[in-house]
Amino acid sequence: MTSNPLRILRTFDRHLRSPVDLYVYGRSALAMGFAAAPTRFHATMDVDAILPAKDIRFLVAQADCQPDKLNAALDRAVVPPVTEIKEAFSHNRAWLRDTGLLPMS
């Protein structure tokens, strides 16, 4: 079974015309980076990632990128509050410690 993060990123990759820098973090990164990641990490329905501004400009400049569709997608985007991001990082850090991949501090 292919994990959801890998399926999502493969789909994204098929739409690219040249390489971009993509910084994946959170459960998706752990699911793809560690064989022992819990099943729930592979079941996540999204990929948390950061694209540098240069790559965002590149994607927006694509011939098939229509500004109205981009604006509609941005309007629907849900940006989690900072506390939610901190909570996700603390849960991921705890899992890394439990598996021995992150030293105890």
C-alpha cells in the first residue's frame, strides 16, 4: 500500500515541468522518512510543505495556471493557528524520542 503523502507528492510531481525545492514537514515527512512510522502518519490526507518564493513564482507562471483558480484555492486554504503547528511538532518530536531517532534532551 502506498502511503497518502507519497501518493500526493507523486501526483504533484507529475504536474511539474521542472524541479522545485519542496520542504516537507510533519507527519508526511515522518511517514516518508522512517520505515517504522506509525500507520496513522501514512494515512494523513495532506502534505505540509514549504515552497521557496522563487518556486511559487515559477508555479504561478505556468501556462495552465489560471489566476481565478489560484485565487479560489487560496480563499479555500485553511492556515492552522501557530498553536496547532506547535502541537503537531511536539507530538512528532515525542514520537521521534520514543523510537530512539531523536536523543532525549
